[in-house]
Amino acid sequence: MAEKKGIKIAAQNRKAFHDYFVEDRYEAGIELKGTEVKSIRAGTLNLKDSYVIVKNGEANVLSMHISPYDKGNIFNHDPDRPKKLLLHKREIGKLYSLIKQDGYALIPLSVYFKDARVKVEVGVCKGKKNYDKREDAAKRDAKREIDRAMKARR
């Protein structure tokens, strides 16, 4: 059986880009059980309030909600259980040292399939203040207005 090549995005954390400045990004594998992969393929994944902690030399994603698979019966797992990220030891050490700095957090930005494997894009993020959020919204609105004006001109 041939594996599909390419990337298929399963979920994105749009709220993370609103609430944080993304300084750096890392790709990590994720340890899933049984029917969780089928549930992700069905699109029942929520990253909204999820975050990553580093403890005892392991990185875990907390609050990532994967709904139980519809046809999974007794083989379904707890939707909010901590899920281990698969990273190299030195990457985990580097991430741990980055988040020890004041104001930084590890936030999952997206979950996607890469060559039939589930991957998580983790961002090293710094929190935004309210005035930063307003400034970004103003820039986005100005860009939309320019785009609309250019479309109307044609």
C-alpha cells in the first residue's frame, strides 16, 4: 500500500496568532492512541486553549481536545488527556530554556498530516498586550480596504 505524500492540515490555532507574537516554530511528532488518529482525520480536533509544558525531560500538550471517534466504542480514549510530543532531547532542552524566560510560552499552532504521520507545529510565543492586538487589527483592516478598492477598480 503506497503512502500519500504531502501535507494535509487537520487543525489550526488561529487564536494563538491573535494572542501571541510567534518568535520561533518547531515541528514535532505526537504520541496518539488507537482511534485518536481516525478522529483527527475526521476533523474533530480543537487547539483553542492548548499549550505545551516541559517536565521531567518530556514535552506534553495539555488541553488539546480530540473528540472520541464515532465508531470507536470501548476503544476510545479520554479526549483531554496529556499527549506526549516526540522531540529530540536537545530540542526539548532548548525549548525548556526558552520558556523559562519571562513571558514566553509553547503553543501548538497547527496539527497536520505529513506523509501519513500526525505532526504538531509548536511555536515559541510571547504574549501580546491589548494595544498590540488593536494595532494588528487596524493593519489587517487597512489591508482589506486596499484589496477591496483594488478589486472595485478592475
